[in-house]
Amino acid sequence: MTLYHFGNCIAIIYMPYYLTYKRSGLSDYGAFWKCVYAGVVYMFTQLTQMLILATFFPDTVSDMDNDWIGEFLKYSVGLTDLVGLYYVLNGIPTKGHNKILTAAVGWATAEVILSRALLLWVGARGIEFDWIYILKCLESNIALIQHIATAALIWLWSRHDLNKRLKHVVSFLLILSCYKLLFIDSLVQHFHISIWRSLLLKIFYTLVHGVATLIIYVNLGQITNIF
């Protein structure tokens, strides 16, 4: 039973990443090492964030309602993720959706390995079954979609042929992606939302964010023939 639960968690968390890599055609373009490159940049970015948080934000337990500004500043450190993804996109020579998917898959895979592998190995192999690990696996699948949308937005933002009005929309969506967890955590804490309802909230947020990104991306592609 223990190994069966652990195997289910591994399949739920990693199969969408593998299928995205294989079915999107990235494997045909030899994008493996480019994905590794994106993962290395992700690790460097997270190390930078840890140093910033440890230096300027001591590890103290505080109520989000009472220290909202402090929490906002902590989440603002996540802007370095946008810088890291921008650096990755500039370092990948391919064009169009291959560039976006390579950067997003490499970045998301590094995140899920570093944040979930040890958790599953230690927790999901336990004697007692716990739904929390299934929840964490589903959150990782949501994160994959979010990273693809974020990479697409950064790519759109960097283009010179993007309409100025759309560029403002893209910038707004990028800011929303950085403060997504702050917004959701605030709602969960204020309204005492359960963990499964918070998962539905994350799914809804990610779908709206992803659809808005897709609409802008497709419209730009129809105008400039970037595909």
C-alpha cells in the first residue's frame, strides 16, 4: 500500500511534465540540455531569493492581516523569478513556442524536483495514507501551466512589435503572477477556506491567467506570423 501510494504520487506529479516535453515536440528539437540550463538558472534564482530573504526579512512568525506590508515585500522578492526566466529565454536560440516551452518546462521541472521530491520520498512512503500529498502533486501540475503562461508573457513583453496597450496588459498579468500566492493565501486566511477549496481557487486563477495569455499570444501570432 505504501509503495502504491508513493507510485501514484510520482505518476501524478511527473507524468504531465514528461508528456509536455514529449508531446510538444521538444524532444525532437534536442531541447534536453536547454531544459537543464533553465533548471540551473532556476536554482541560482532561488539561492538569490534565499539570501535576500535571510538578509532583509528575518524568519519571524507574523499574522498576514497585521503585517500585510511585510508579507507584500517578501512576495516581491519573487520578481527575481521573472528576471531569471527572461535570462533563460534570451539564452535559448529557438523561436516561438519552442523557446517558451523549453524555458517553462526546464524551470518548472527544477522547481518540482527541489520542492516535491524529498517531500514525497519522506512523507508519501509513510504507513498512513494522507491526502495532503495528492494535493501537493496536483498543485505542481497547476504550477506547470502557470510557468508556461509566465514564460509566454515574458516573451511577449520582450517583443518590440507588441501593441503598447497589450504591453500594459502583459505587464499587469506578470505582476499578478508574482503576487498570486499572496492573493490566494490572504483569501484563505481571511475566509478560512479549506485546502481543497483553495486548490480550486488556484485552478480557477491559473486558468483565467492562462487563457488571457493564450489570447494575446494567438492574436500576436496571427498578425506577425511568429508560429
